[in-house]
Amino acid sequence: MGLPVHNLALYAAFRVLEREASDLVSAYTLKQSMLRRVKERYRTAIVPALTAARDLYARRRDGECPWFQQAIRNLQAIDAIFLAESDRLHVDFDEQARPAGHRRVRAELDRIQGVLDGCAAVLLAGGHVGVLRNRLAFFGFEQFLPGRVVFAWSAGAMALTERVVLFHDHTAHGVGLAEVLDRGLGLVPGVVFLPHARERLALSDIENVAILARRFAPARAIGLQNGALLTGPGLTSAGDRDAALLLGADGTLAPLPDSPPEEAHALAP
């Protein structure tokens, strides 16, 4: 990058905790196991609900159809139940294990704060969004980011939102199952990011696009490609207009509004 870059090494820090705070990590592992069982029930519920929504929309492509609207509400309710169950497990763990008060975790938090205090910006890269989200949440990373300049891409961008959504339409069985992974850091509200959209989403499938857009409303579902550059609190586009696509409730795609010239200039090298 031509600038000094410091790796916060959150993954390595968690590995150290596995050795030096094994009781805490064991409690965390148990919580994650319970969360996986909740997710199994969530998937059992979401499959028929999603099938019903697709079938109803395919018959008429009428977003005002009361049966289709109810099907969307069913999807939203199932997502909400999963998040409520997930929240309960996370809160129980925090209250019982008190990770932030653990001596070894406290040392890591102080180390992270010290590194960030000497930095002009924070970079959140991509990778395995589940592991990334879990490590950021474990160390309470949302407390470090307000007021800082943040550059995030792919899974890193997903982790900044209120809800992290997993998706992949191109499976051996046709259009795949979109599901909520968990809450994100919540620092970029009102949006669901869908990176590598053209490779991972059936964007020509009107039913699929419409249901994704409606299911996660009022948040905007935004498909991202290489070349997308979103900026500002309104998440306007300062990059390739064809690389950031807003999924519409009618199944169509639209480019995001362009950023004001002053915002785009501020991002130039």
C-alpha cells in the first residue's frame, strides 16, 4: 500500500486464548454448538417458507398479491425468530462468562486499542465471513470503530452491517437458500451486502431478486462486484456504476446513485 500497515492478528489472539483461557473458550465453544443446533431448526423452517414465496410469485409476479405478501412476512418472521434465539445465546454467554472482564481478553483489548490509536484507518478484508464475524464479535470490535475511517470489502463489508446474509444461488439443485448467519457489527445500518453478486446470485431470476429485496426490506439489498466503491452515510457510488446493484422489489436491478463530486474526490489517491 505504500504505507505502514499493522496486522491486528485477531485469529492468532484467539488461538492464544485457547491455550491460556481454556475455560472461557470452552464456554464459547459450547455456545457456538448450541447456536448450530438453533440454525438447523432455522433451516428446517426457512426451506418450505422460501419455496412457498417463490411459487406464489412465479404464478402471478404480483407484489400486491396478499398470499405472496404473507409469504414474505413468514420469511421475515422466521429470520427474526432465529436472530432472537441467537441473541439470547450471545447474551447468556456474555452474562455468565463475562469475556470482556477476563484478564487475558482484557490484555488483548488493550493491545488492539493501542495499535488502532496509532492508525489513520482500519482495513477489514474478506475471507470466511462466519469466522471473521465471530472473531470481530468476540473481541467487541464494534467499540473500536466509531469515528474512525474504515475501508472494508467482501466479507469485511458484510460484517459491518446489521445482519450478515449467506447466499449462493448456483447449486446442483438450482437456486440456493439465502439465510441469516447472525448479526453483524451494526455500523452500516439499513443495508444487506451481497458480494460477488454476478457469480453467486441468479440475477436474471426475477422471483429470486424480488424475494431477496422484499425479505430483507426495509434494508437495501446491494449486490457488489469488483470495481464497486460505496461511500458516505448514504452509501452512494463513487466507482463503477455497473459494479454496485440495488436489488428491486419488482425483481429488477438498478445502479446506486452516484456520490457527490466532493466525496468521490476525497477517495481519489
